[in-house]
Amino acid sequence: MAREGAGLFAAFRVLGRFSGHVPHVLRYHGRHREFYVATAVGRSVHTYNVSNALPQDITCLAADRMLIFASYDNILHAFARNKEVVHTYEGHKAKIHLLQPFGDHVISVDVDNILIVWNIQSEEEYLQVDFDSATFAVSALLHPSTYLNKILLGSEQGGLQLWNIRSNKLLYSFPGWGFAVTTLAQAPAVDVVAVGLVSGHIIVHNIKFDETLMKFQQDWGPITAISFRTADGHPVMAAGSPIGHIALWDLEEKKLMCQMQDAHSTAIAGMSFVPGEPLLITNGADNALRVWIFDGPGGTGRVLRSRTGHSAPPTRIRYHGQNGEQILSAGQDGTLQSFSTVHEKFNKSLGRGSINKKKSKKKGLKLDTMALPPITAFASEVAHQSDWDGIIACHQGYITCTTWNYQKTSMGAHKLRPEEFSKHKPIDIYATAVDITSCGNFAVIGMSTGQVDVYNMQSGIHRGRYGKEKAHEGAIRGVAVDGLNQLVITAGSEGLIKFWKFKTKDLVYSTELSSSPSGILLHRDSGILGLAFDDFSISVLDIETRKIVRTFSGHHGRVNDMTFSPDGRWLITSSMDCTIKTWDLPSGCLIDCFLVDAAAVSLTMSPTGDFLASTHVDDLGIYLWSNRSLYSLVSLRPLPADYEPSLVTLPSTCPVQDGDVSGDEEPCDEMIEYVSPEQLGEQLVTLSSLPESRWKNLLSLDVIKKKNKPREPPKVPKSAPFFIPTVPGLIPRYAAPEEENDTKSKVVNLGVLAQKSDFYIHLEEAMSTNEYKTPLDLLKSLGPSNIEIELRSLAPEGGGSMEVMLSFLRMIGMMLNKKYNFELAQAYLALFLKLHLKILSSEPKLLEELSKLSMQLEETWIHLQTLFNQSLCVLTYMKSALL
């Protein structure tokens, strides 16, 4: 059963993705007079701005003066203004792997060796050419400069062909050099192209005379990319390799000028020299985009600017600090990085873990035997982070824990491990869990042997151990310190959870769990502990009472990570069954569940509650999900037992507008805002919603009038300003204009004096109908003075009658019966008694009605008094008793 509408979390955007295996393109914007770099990242094109997302990952990228072309599978799209898809070209039967913009046309080649020339504006096929894969499998494409209507094709067989696209003729075939062509690049000189081969050779060839001008060879495998430095007086050619090295060749002296080793940790996907400037742009599948500047001696380049993320999938993410703007991320590439949720320019890398930094720098990335394994768990704290290291991390299969400094963006000063292993490092003993105290002074480290040690973060000194030798018999699966440094909680693989005094290291409490725990997470503010078990269940433990208060089951795979919402109401869990579930702790129910393509490895919720961040299996990005309950109406009712979660697409780089997704959906019945009725139940006493000024002062009106009586009569102004006269009252109404008569009669009209008010008329009608709602509503709309006038006029000397007075008392009786507008009934009755006590005592009918009212009042007051006394008694006990 699927739930209607969107869930609790909506896809927002991805962080930490900058480049893929697709070569970047460089384009010049004439009006802006700027160069733009476009890279394919997943389903989006980054143009430093970002495009809208395509349905699948981009496999090929190209650009001309106006548009960016991107293909996925067998479909080609054109982006305008770096964002919107304006053209779609469908006609290929297989995946497109080569693109070449060509004036008013764009050329695409698929893996089945079919070349199609498209008209850009009309989206129609201009020409289609089929090649035989056995004799000429197209592997590279180039439009040589000044060659009108001509393209040069390279093949996997090694040969090249020059075609005229307009006339659909093969003009010339080049025999080649016996190796497959991997890339073609236009040299600054007309008629000259560089041909990169799979053998590592680069042939600089004149295609007009079919002559080889020069030949180079690199030792690092096939040529992946070629670019020429142009227009700044340096005849240099750069070539990329599959292992991330760049070779720079001097074309005048025909020799290798210098090498840039480890420019990327994977193959160089794309290289472009910026025309007229000593700048080289490179990108690779290691999720890095770099700009190199050649301003040093020897012709080598240094990094001028870069955008880099993890080159291997992140394994653990946590929000750093309380502002919800930085996410710390540890990856399988051994690095610890900080990603900003505000802007990419605030991203920073804390570097790779290393046993010896100096030796690592000398050896370089590829030969670094000093590099530490990837981080498996870490904890960070902002308190004292400007004074000493604020991050503690443990590494995969490694006994030593490392400290890291967020402000210096580097590895810290201390390497923490038990003293008995200071001289030798055992292979089978390693750190498994870490936590840092909220004050930032101490780190607690759990080992695979069951030991739990405390270290000082400032000095790195060992401060003690929990238990005589070991805290647990099995491996430590989790450690946590409470917010006030009173308790340390440890969980062992043997199925025990133990509470220790932080300072004295004494065991306070130990209890056996239902199964072996796989991880624990403490929400310090509320003192609740999340426990994930090896049998895929989750429990919540209250550290005050030390009892399990909630148990959840529903995952069908290992629970990878857990995170609490900032207020501690929700526990969000991710599992290898590819679901992300949100459990509501007060109600003990599952309130949200969604399915993703790849299982979430790690989760963290923003301290401000606006985003949930996740990382996934074999994915380099950190995905942000916005909390929809902050800005729209979301149903948080429990999900049924047979609920089937829907598959949600991971966020792309461009933030998703939530309104576009769920704009057409109507809220279900449970999501419609609740409006409270006038009276919840007939047995309850309900007060009116009128302000106290309307009823509280009714008995003191005569005192108020005396106080407010003016000392002298009001003076009429000589010339009154123009205004429209209004009738006095709570609701302003304009007075009707008086008709001017020349002769005013002095005879008094008795009908005017004896005029009945609306309230009086409705009370008279209610005698027969027994419906008192209308007169009561009229009375509620009046101010205190008007109420007094209306009640005075009920008596015979005020123009009223005994029947109307009886009707008024019945109205009060109806209010007491229904137990609503309770305080109004008391106030109106008190004023009525005060005004008409003499008449009431002399009339038997009215006395009879009053005795009935008296009994009603007494019953209601006794009932209320009992409830008040009970509540006060409980409250006094709670305040005074020692619980």
C-alpha cells in the first residue's frame, strides 16, 4: 500500500561532486568576454553555474559558441544559458560516445559506428553515415581549422579518414600507424593535427601533405587527452595519461620539457589550455577539476584553483558545529574533508592520514607507504577547536587513532594508542569506536579487544582505562559520553551494555541486550541512546532510567547508520535494504520510509533540523534531503504494516523546487488543518473566547462611571472639522443623516420612547421557540454599558415585561445546562440580580425559575470544585514530594 503525496524528506541537492570520467569542454562567451568550463557530473552539467538534470548520467559532452551538448544513452540534448534543455535529438539506436559541434550542425557517433549530422535548430537529421566496425570503428572526431564542411575521423584500426559532410564524400584515407587512435587535437598551425595512439605515441601530422612532422612517446600507456598552448609565445603540447600524469612537450626542440606527476589520481579525462593565457584546465574521474598556472621556472605548472571532492566513496559523514553549515566526511580514499552546505568556496580538505608526513611528501601519492587506511569512525567537537585538535578518528584495521585540526585543516599533533603497544603494532588489534566529550577535552576510544581508554585531546596523554583489563569480553561496538561528562556508555559484541562513571572509571550498571549490537548513537540533549543490532532491529534506551523504552523492527538488512533529529523526537536509520526510515519516538511508530537506488552508508541530520545528509554505496556525492515539515503541511501519521516505500531519485546538483513536485497534490483528510469546535464535549465546562473587558466589570459599572464622569461639560468647538458622524459602540457604524424640517413639532412621539431593542424582540420570540442562540449572540456582541442598558430595559418600569424577564432567566438556564459560555452566564446573571432584585423577590413565577437556576449552579460548582481540588492536590504533591 503506497501513501499518497510526498514524504517527510524531499530531494534537495548533492555536495562534493565536481568531475567525472567525461572530458570537460571550454567555451568562450563573447558578450561576457569570459571563458566557461563545463563538466559532466552525474545527470547535470556544471558550467560553474549548474544546469538542470537529465534523466540519466551524462556520457558525452561538447560545446559551441551558443549551446552545450550532452548525451546519455542514445539521446542527445542541447542546453541554452547553461541551464535549460532547448533541443532534443533522437535517432540513434545505440549509446552515443563522440560529439562534435560543426557550425549550424552537430555530429554524433554511437558505439554501433553510425555517424549522424543533426541540424541544431530544426532537430532533423541532415546526414547519416554507417561505418563497418571490422574495417573502420570510429574512435575520435575532429573538425580541422579552416577546412570547410570537412571532418577528420580516427579509428580503432589505426587509420584516419577525411570526409566532406556537405557532399557526403570520403576525400582521403590516411593509412595510420598501426595502433588505435584515442584522441585528435588541432595544433595552432593550420593543416596540422596531433594524433594520440593507444601505444602512448603522439604523432604531429600535416594532413594537407600527409606528412609526419614529429613523433613523441610517453611511457604511461595510451594518450587520453592532448592540448596545445596557444597565442602566448610558448610552443608547448600537453598530453594526459591513464595513471594521472601529464607530460609537457617542447615543440621547437622536439623533446620532453617536464612532467607533472599525480596531477590526478585517476586517468586524465580532459585537458584544455585557455587561449592566450598560461592556464591549463584538467579534469578526471577522481572527482577533481583543476586549473594549473605555468609561471614558475622549468615550465612546470602549479595548482591555481581547484574543485575537489572524494575520489573514492565517503564512508562516514557528520555535521560539524551547531550552525548546520559544515559536513565532515571521511572517504575510502583516506581523506577527511569538510563540505559547506552554503557555497562550494567554503569547502576544505583536511588531507590524508599519514604515519609520517615528511616521508609521505617525499615519496609522492602513488608510492606512499606511510599513508593510513581509510577512516571508519570519527567524532568532532567545536569547543576548544581553536586551542587544540577537535576531531578524533579511528582507521580501518589500525590500532592508532589520529587527531585532526579543523581550523588548520590538517592532521593533528597526536597519535593515540595504548602504552603497551607503543613499541610494536599488533596486526589483529585495532580501534573500533571513538567519541569526544562535549567540552572537547577528552577522547574515549574502544578497541577490538574490549579495552576502552581515555586520552587528553590537548596533550595526548593516556588518562585511564575502564574495567581492570577490559571493559568488555568482546569487541567494542560503540562508545558514548553524556553531555555533562558524568557517564560513559560502552557496548560490546558479546551483547552487554555498560554504564561507567566518567571520572572514577567505576562500573555503575550493566545489562544484557537481546542481541549483539552493531552500533550505538547518543542524543546528548535528551539523554536517549539509539542501539542498532545484528538482527536488524533497533532499540532506544533512556540513560536516566537505564531501560529500553522503544524497540523498532522493519529493516531487512544490516543497519548502516542512525541519526537523531535535533529535538530528539525522530530516529532516522539507513540499512542495506536500501531504505531510509524515520521513527517517531513519542508515539513509537514508523512515520516515513523511502527507497533509494543504492543503500545509504551514512546519515547525519542538521543541528538546525533543515536537512538530512546521506552518502551511498559506490557514490562520491553527499546528498541533501530537505525536511518538508519545516515549510509545508506533512502528514506524520503512522505508516501501515503493509506499506510499500516508493523509489526516490537521488538529488542532482541543481536544487529541486519542491513546489513543482507536489503542487498538484491535494492534501489527504488527515492533513487538513484541525479546527476546534465551540464545545469539545457536553460534560465539559467551556468558556467563551470573549476578552475579559466585555464581562468582568459588569458589576462595577456604576463605580467606573463615577470615576470617568467629566468635571465640566464638553465644549463645542467653534467650527467643527468635516467628518462623517458615527454611532457610538464597539463596531463603528455611520449615523444616518437627519432630515431637516422647517417646522419642528414639540409633541413627543410615545412610540419612539417605547421602542423595543433587537435583543428584547428575540427574547420574546424565544418564549415560543425555546431557541436562545440568537439573543445570546446579540448580547455577546455588545459592550458592558450596552449590556447594562439592555438588562435594565427588561423590567416593567424600563418598558419591559415579566415574560421577557422569565425568558432571560431561561436563557441563563440553557447556558448552564449546555455548560458553554460559562463565565458569561455567571456575569450576566449577577448583573441581572443586582438590577432587578426587588422585582424578582415579589414575583412568584420568577422566584420559581430562580430556585431552579440556584440548584443548577450549585451542582456545576460542586463538580468543578472537586476537579480543582484533585488537580491542586496532585500538583502540590509533585512540587513537594521527593521522587
